[in-house]
Amino acid sequence: MSRIDQTFARLKAEGRGGLVTFITAGDPDRETSLSLLKGLPAAGADIVELGMPFSDPMADGPAIQASSLRALKAGQTMKKTLSMIREFRTENQVTPIVLMGYYNPIYIYGVDRFVTDVSEAGADGLIIVDMPPEEDEELRPAAAEKGLNFIRLATPTTDADRLPAVLANTSGFVYYVSIAGITGTAAPDISSVGAHVARIKAHTDLPIAIGFGVKTPEQVRELAALAEGVVVGSALVAAIADTLDENGRATAETKRRLLGLVEYLSEALHQRAQASAI
């Protein structure tokens, strides 16, 4: 079993949904970002999505766009992102890391070199936002050969005709985008999300993680009742941004604020599991 498979199996045994957290590698600088990455599991993150900075993150809202630009301005590169994962793995061999981003930086780096280096660094999966099933032959088979889970996005507009193509060759989990639009710009409608997730579950045994627009413990609890995981990204990235000084540098508040928010959101999942056990 992969680390992702093992994590969802453990969560099922614990009777709770998992917290999937997103930060952008190198935001606001490599050293701070690495410290945040290392601190996420203890704060309550069950799976970490690590964003690969890109100059044109078209599916992302203002908060994540800004984080990508901060990271690039601070000199983050693909090599530095992979080195962060290697350093993380010297201390943590359990928590899955999923690289999330766009195909352009991978293409520039070189596909074969990328999947080899990602696997050797200790990452577990890929979410490539702008690579639909019809266009994934350049990357997905090579990733699969290296044991990397290829995780796809399903959206509110993924209809019955489209869903089989989305689920084909997907592994690890399915990422359900709970809103139509870019990240962090609207709150999910719980009843609508429930109907869509139920439809997806009828076609796959893979775990489902729900993301986009999730910011509060209440949302985390409600969405965790519908799926196996809940993804929080923009709210965490915004928390980082809110603590930076006037020059965009990390402050003493940066790590405390981010990890404190993760703990706060994680508590909602543990409380729900305790309530279910009563």
C-alpha cells in the first residue's frame, strides 16, 4: 500500500475524515516554508499538498496566486521544492506529500527527470490542474512507473458522460472541487456537494477529498461527513500572507498563525469522530 492508501485506511479505522493541507513551496521563502512543511503533521495535517510555484496559476484565486509569486520572487525552483521534500523525509516517513500545480514547470524540468526526482525525493502523488485525461500520456504513465499516485479533479460540471474519463487511471484519491470557479473565492454549498459526491462514489471505491473554499471548522465537519477528506488551501496561504512584514518577509507570527489554524481545523475532525463513537 502507498502512503496515501495507508493514511486513508488509518483514518477509516479512526472513524474520521482526513485533513489535507495546502501550502506553496517556498512561500514566503524556502527556509520558512520548510519549517511550516515539517510542522504541519504535528499540527493535524494528515496529507500535505505542496504547491509547485508557477507564474500563471490560472485555476487559483488571489491568495494562492500571490503565494506563488512570493515564492518565485524569493528564488524558489523545482530543485528547491524537491530538496524540501527530501529534508522532510529525513524526519517523517509517514505523512503523504502530494505535489500540486501545472504542467509547464514539469515540461521545462523534463518529464522523465521530474518523475524520477520526485519519486526519489519521497513524494507520493501528483495533482496537475491543467492536464485533462486526454492529454496526460506525457506524464501519467511515467509517474505510475515510479509508483506516484495520479490524482484527478472532479468538479460540479463533471457530468455522467465525463466522469468515467476522469476516474480512469486515477489513484490515491479523487479531489472533488466543491465550487465552480477558482480557489478560495466562494463557500461550498453543502447540499449540492453531497449530491455530487454521492454520484462519484457510485462509480469508484477511491477515497474522495473535498476542496476549494473551505475555511471554517463548521465547513470541515460538514464536508467530512460526506467524504474521506477535506482540503484547506487558500485559508492557510492567506494566514501566511497576513503575518508577513511590509517587505513580504516572515515574522515571528508566521509559523504560529499557520500551525495554529491547522490545529483549529483539525480539532473539528477529531470532535466529529468522538461524537460518532458515542
